[in-house]
Amino acid sequence: MSDLRRVSSNPHVRSKTTTSNIMMWVVIALLPTTGFGIYNFGLNALIIVLLSVASAVLAEFLYEKALKKPITIGDFSAVVTGLLLGLNLPSTVPWWIPVLGSVFAIIMVKQIFGGLGQNFMNPALGGRCFLVISFPAIMTNFITNTYTGATPLQNLKNGVEPVVMDMIIGRTAGTIGETSMLCIVIGAMILFAVGVIDYVIPFTYIITFSLFVVLFGGYGFNFAYLSAHLAGGGLMLGAFFMATDYVTCPITPKGKVIYGVILGLLTGIFRIFGANAEGVSFAIVISNLLVPLIEKYTIPRAFGIKKTAKKEAKKA
Amino acid sequence: MARGTFTGGIHPYEGKELSKDKPIKSVMPKGDLVYPVSQHIGAPAKPIVQVGDHVLTGQMIAEAGGFVSAPIFATVSGTVKAIEPRRLATGAMCTSIIVENDGQYEEVEFKPAKPYEEMTPQDKIEAVRAAGVVGMGGAGFPTAVKFAPKEPDKIDYVIANCSECEPYLTSDYRRMIEEPELLLEGLKIAVSIFPNARGILAIEDNKPDAIAKFKELTKDEDKISVKAVRTKYPEGAERMLIYACTGREINSSMLPADAGCIVDNVDTLCAVCRAVKEGRPLMERIVTITGDAVAEPQNYKVRIGTNYRELLEDAGGFKTEPAKIISGGPMMGFAIFDLDVPTTKTASALTCLTKDEVAAMEPSACINCARCVEVCPERLVPKNLADAVEHNDEKAFLNMYGMECCECGCCSYICPARRQLTQLIKGMRKIQLGKRKK
């Protein structure tokens, strides 16, 4: 009995996908839009993105070090948070905005609730919403050397005809990573192709939102108006990269549909009836809060269990 | 609405190329043979021999211990050396009859109770019962019990489970290629037990040659058909296979018979044929010795009770030092401490892997990615179930249908955070099953 071998419970094999390579894919998929943002807004954008990523990773490291927890920066989730936050900032913000936002996102939204997997809202958006509420003037200053006007969505709200082609390519004012619909969709395609994200949430979100715009936008089925709404603001970045954030979206198949619909409705309400032109961040953050409730009521019926069985079980 | 597949499932590395082209090789046992009295689900068999008795090949050495039980037969001639606890592949100790092989292979005379043509369904079931046939795919449910549902005329399908979805295993495949008539005959016998039944050979579509062969063999049969099912793990799980073949769903508290189905594995049907037509008890099975650590992976026709070590030696031993040895395949098999474990009625393979992918893995935080939900063939939410287990919340576990889990391992396989989902759920299921018994 000397050379007893190691045993473990089955299964004895595992897939190759790990948390860190999922996060790596998200970073890779964000590169096109990051690149375009830097090209569009110049060096300032690069500095902001770097600052935001670096401070997110550092905040996670220091927090875990201070609390003597296992260091988890190797899973790249802090990189993703920092990058997403950076892409959600205007290129004009002072240097301390990305730092403050990242620290808030990592520590207040993510770590104090237990770290990766425990945060109740998307950390990057939590950070952004905090910044928007605290520093509204700084966070809505989109005027750069290239773009002196308002963002396309602000124009749309004020009834100015948008140039849809510019919006699709991304040659407009806005936050660093949200302007180019094209680059975001390329990134999303990468994520679909490698199976990191599922199409249900982004598509139900975009379809619901489109229906809402058609019904309540005041222009009926006006193609230019609709596409301006789709290409403008944070919708694409939000739908493909932030609404699909694993931790804060439902895991049940029905729950995903409900979540997408709620996102679409909230975004529509905020954009069309709200005071601001934008609505994606707040729609996602509020929907995040509804996720536990959605999940609770959408636990699927197991294979072979009849519809009536559950009611009978409850009676018994 | 048989779709030939089910929702969920995974595609692990198959590893079947290691042994799929190796013809079945008969191997004679050299050392002692070990017969655990519990090689099936149900009451353990009761030994009816004493230490020092001389036994013949095919002689019953332990009788069925109850209705749901099965007798055990000596597979060599020799002397009963001891009756003592031995370790099984599952790690449990089990009373075993140890027979010293005299190398003569003296057989008792096998003859069917009646000529096949005169047999009633009841006679056939009795023949299967007397031969100690159990489900040889892994569960070991006594086949005679399976063949005797409450309402035999409600059975409309007998499904031969030829899917062999478990990675690395090729024993059923070789049987299909080399002895298709035997399997077909077994299926016909099973079908003949039920007045309204039709037979289906459910074969995964990664075995096109087997599908073609059986299509050819069954082209004049009006009661037997071939169903190609999609290659996906766990296609061969009983509930998934019934769904893939008939569109009917059963849950954990139902039997296949409740959906009008009887499911039997390849080796089992071959044993049924032998039992009914020749009166031969269950004495041998096909075992695949495989894995990247084995010098020459092989498929063996093994006398049940043979030590795994002998089979491995015949396969040329280890090419490289294995990190893990598994009785069965990598998804459902049992990791074993050492090779001194007997083959049993349910032992389908010995898989020796050079890399232990699992032991060194540290589970990390769940990122809620929903992959486990996507792959669960039982449409459960493994993540929530595992959370409930970690919090010892039995009520939540039961409310979320935890007992429906078929322990296929898909959730653990796919989890990017490497959580031990299947293992947690399995543990809680065992606790709950224990409570039910009380």
C-alpha cells in the first residue's frame, strides 16, 4: 500500500476555459474601440485609459494586501473594470477622475461586497455613475479640439439631425470608448466567436429599446432617428460589454430575456423622457439591482418535471 | 418529436482514437480472481460456497440476495481461497469471494432451460435473472428487474444504448463492429418480451461505420431501427437518451418504463442473448485499457474478477508514469488508489492519464458566467445548487430540483472558476437519499 495514488471525485477532466482567459478575451475585444478612441481623441485618451486600468489593478492589490486576502489581480478582472471605466469617461477629464472612479469601482462596488463574483452592480458603471452624480460638469464636458459641439445624442434630443455614418464609424464627440459602433461590434463579434458572451441579453436589449424608440420616440419608424439612437451614446458598449457582465446579469435562460427587456425599457425611458440625453449607465445599474429578484422567479423547471408537479409539491 | 439530442451537454476531448481500432483481445486471468458480492444495485449477493470448495467455470458462487439483486458466477475453475473484504473501484470495502485459478477452465454444462422458440416472455426474464445479468454500462441495475415492469404492454421502445458518450471508452464500439449479430439478437430478445415494443439502436454519430453496419443488418427488420444520435456528452445517460430517441422526458423519481422505454447497454444485451439462447451466465465483458500513460491501449474480453493489474501488464504497462488511474472513463469513472482492484460486471475501462488535471486545481470565485446552466442536461442551475450546499441550505437545494441531478459532471467540467460543482451537489444528494431511506 506504499504507492497509493491520488484520487478525486469525478469528473477527472476540465475544459480549457478559465476565468483569467475569459477576462483576457474581454480585454482583447475591447482593444478595437480603445484604439479608435485614442485615435479619435488623442494622447489624452490614452493617458486616461492607462490611469484608470493601473489604478483599478493597484486598488485591488492594495486592498487585498491590507486585508491579507489572496491576491486576485491575476484573473484580469480588475483590468477589465479599469478599462471599461476608462472607456466610459470623456477625454477631457482631469487625471484624478479616472483614479477616483477606479478606486471607487474596485473598493466600494466590488471588494467590500466580497470581491469578484459578489458585486451587486457592474463595478465600472458603479464608478461612472458615482462620478456623474458627483462631478456632473466634468463628466459631461465633451468639448475637445476636434469636437466643439454637443454629442450626437444631445443633438438628437434638441432636434438636430445627426450624421448617422459618422456615428457608426465613431467620428463624433462622446466618451473615449463609446463613439465607434463599428469597433464595438467587431469586439462583440470576437466575444461571440469565442463563446464568451451569449447573444440573448444584447439582442433582447437592443430589440426592446428599438421598439420603445419606434413607439414613443415621437418620430415613428424613422430609420435615421432609430439608427442614431442605436449608434449613439453608450448603447452598443453597454449592450455588448456591460449588460453582459457575468456577475451582474441573470444566469437563468428566461431571466436573461427579462433582464434584456428591462434594460431596453429603462434605457428608452431615460433617453426619451429623462432630462439627460444618456441613459444606458443608469439603466444597467438599476437592472443589475433587479437581478437577484429576476433569478429567484426564473429558476427553470428541471428536465422531466411536469408543469403541475411544482404546484403539487407546494401543496404537499 | 425525437430530435436525436438534448439541450445542454459538453464536448470533452474524446481520446477514442487510442483504442478504437484495436480488435478485442481475449485475455486469460493468471492470478486469483476476486468476486465482490455487490456488483450491482440492490441487495448484495449471498455467498453459497465455502473456503476450500472447488468451483467450476460458470458455477454460481453467490445467490441473489433479494428481488433487486443478482447472482454471481465463477469465471474460472479453481479453489475458493478466502471470503474477505476487498477494495472496490469505488474505494469501498466489500465482502469478496476469492478464487484461486487452477488454469483448467473446467466448465459446468450450459444449456438453456427450454429451446428458444418455446420460451414465453416470463421464461426469458427468468433466464436473464438466473444468469445474473445487470446493466453493464455502469449502474448495474439487475436486468431481469428492468424487464419486468408493472405493465409490460405499455412498453413501446427498447433502446439499445450504443452511444458510448464517455470519453476514451471504445468497448461498446468494438463489440458493435465485431459482434453486431450478438447485440442485435440480444435486442430482439428484449423486444420480444414486450408485446408492443419496437427496438431502437441509438448510436452516436461519431461511429458512422457502426451506424452503417446496423442499418444494413436491420434493413429487413420491421421492429428494429437505427437512430443516429448527436455526439455529445452525456448522450448515453438514460434520461437524455430516451429524450433523444422518443422526445419523452422522465425525472429522477421515474423509471424509463414510466415513459414506455427500456434502456440497455451494448454488453448487457449481448449477455442477455447468451443467457437466453445458451443458458450461459454473465462471466465476461469488454474492458478498454486506455489513456495516454498506457503503452499499448487495448480492448479486452475479460473474465469478470480479473485484476486490473493483469490487464494493464498485457497492454504493455505504463509508457509514462500516470498521475491518475480511473476505473471507467474520465467523466463518470472512479479514481483508484492502486491497481489491485478486480474488474466487476460494471467495469468498462481503465483510463490512465499522465496529467492529473484536477487535483492541483484551486476553486476560485464564481463569476456567475452561466456556463453550468447552459451545459446542464437536466436544466438545473448548478451554481445555485452548489451555493445552497455550501450554506447547507437543504430546503433551497430541494426547491431548486437538486435531486434531479444526474451527476454527469458537465458543470464541473465547464466551470472556468474550477468550482467543484458536481462534487458538492453529489454530496448533498447522498445526504438527502440517506434521509429518505430512514
